[in-house]
Amino acid sequence: MNKMIFILATVLVMQGCRQQGAEEEAPATDFETMTVSKQDITLEQSYPAQIEGRQSIKIIPRVEGYLRQICVKEGQRVKKGQVLFVIDQASYQAEVKAAEANVAVAKAGVETAQLNYDSRKTLYQKNVVSDYDLRAATANLSMAKAQSQQAQAQLQSARTKLSYTVLRSPSDGVVGSLPFRVGDFVGPSTQGGLTTVADAHEMYVYFSLTERDAMSRIAWYGSLEKAVAAFPPILLLTANGDTCAVKGRVESISGVVDSSTGSVSARAVFPNTDNHLLSGSTGSIVIPNELKQVIVIPQSATYEIQDKTYAWRLVHGKAESKMISVLPTSDGTHYVVTGGLAVGDVIVAKGASYVKEGQQIISAK
């Protein structure tokens, strides 16, 4: 019996030694690591953009007629009130003359009714005519005055229609395409209007933020309005790669997520004093964010679980998961860490998604 106990104890000791030896012989994994430090960095985010004039007004006729004059050219800069088109005026001038004649007739009718009323009033006071005659004269005068007012209104309408035959620019801007020619019949139902006048003094530049970026900014700054106000001056790259000489500002962010794209639309405003920006053109918005003495780590050093960001900090050579907070803005390569890590911490710099809790880490050379 004692012999069997001795043999069993010997086996257990040998197994324990083998397990201990196996653990000691298990190799640590090589990962690239880095020591956390502070530095200056400029994070730049770029978004495709569509450039439009601040105002792009369709010029649509309000009356029908044949186009008699086109007073501008495509791409021409115009001033507010400048004549763009003239529609044939003959029929509308005739309406004005007819209305003026009706006004003259109505005016004469009022004068006649007034004379008749004055006469009936005098005779009534002398008991020559009856009360009925006076009331009839009063009614005739009121009718004549109403007809005169109606004639005046018709004259005003005719003059207004005549004025609509001359189409003027509603603002300073640039004339768009001119699809119609002299002699074409145009009117209120003309598809697309005669042209557009784009106010190019300032340009609207539309771009889209990802839903996550927009939500992160709102959460970070506390509200949509504060997130908009926090945007720094931004740059615009035109389609040919040139950088707009003047910086713009983000003016608004939509409060609605486009369900089909998962994005949130935003609008920036750029001055266009040199007229280099063209309405309808494309480009890219660049949002710089200059930061001084902040902790910067590569995004490859992080992983996410349920919208939380984590990094692997080395403690006595072993990986320890550490939840960190980062700025909502990034350049797609780096994160600016605002909490969870301190200067001097050693973290796994690459391959964070392959690390396990407590794993022995050897810094790769």
C-alpha cells in the first residue's frame, strides 16, 4: 500500500513538473509596441464636395409670348435689375391702351353720375323730385365710382402684365445656360425656365459627414449648434487640385441621417471674390484640426467593442485591456487620446485585434 502511494505521488509530481515546464517553455508573442508620449499634430479630414452659388434663381416668364430679345450671354456677370430677356409686347401694350380707354370712360361716367346726383339733391331740397329719385341718383353715382375703380384695377393688371414682358435679374450673379432662342414661344409652363442667375459672391459647398462622425461631434460638444461652431476654418480643393485662396466656414449640419447612405449633410460657405469658383463644380473639403502636445496613437493600436475604444497596455510584459477616450475627429490613421492612457505607458502599436488578455508580449525589433 505504501508502495502504491509512493508511485502515485511520484506520477503527480512528474506531471506537475511537465506542466510547469510547458508553461515556462511557451513562447511570448512578438508585437510592435510604442511608448506613449505627447506631440503636436494636425489632423485633416477630407470629404467630397459639391459647389453651388449661394443663390441659384430660375428665370421663369410670368406671361406667354414670343421671345423677342436675349440681352445677355451664357456665363455673363449681371447686376440686380439688369434686363435679361424681352418677350413680344404688342398684345400687352394693346391691353394697356384698352384699359386706359376704359378708365377714361369710367371717369366720364363718374362725372356724369356726380352731376346727376348734385342736380337731384338740389331739386329734392326744393321738393321738386321725390326721395326715390335722389336715392336712384345716389346709387348710380356709387355704381359709376365702382366701375371706375374696376377700370383702374384692370389698367394696373394690364400694366403689370406688360412689365412682365421684360425679365430682369433678381440679383447680382452669373447667367447660366441659354437653351432658348429669339422667336421661341415661352411662358410660365416653360420647363426649366429661360436660364438661371447664380449669386457667386459667396458659394455654398455641400459635403457629407458619416453618421458616426456627426454623432461623435454632437456627443463631444454637447449639441448640434456647438458642434457646428467648433469647426475650424476649412480648406477647399477644386477639381483640378488647386487650393482655394480663402478659407471657409461650416455653416450648418443637417439634423437628419440619410437612411440610404448613412450620412449627414453639411454646408460650408466660401467667399468667391476672385470668381474662381464655379456653381455646379465639384471639389473636396479639408477640415484641419491643429492640436498641441496631445497623446497620439495609431488606430492600429486600438480595437472596438460596442462603440467603445480599447488599447492594450503592457503591465509587467503582459497585455492588459484599457478602455480609452479619443477625440471624435481623426485623420483616418491616428487617434488623439483624451483619457485612459498616460505619458510613459507602453502599448501594443499594431495588431491590437489579435492580442488576448494577459498575453505575454515581446516588443518586436
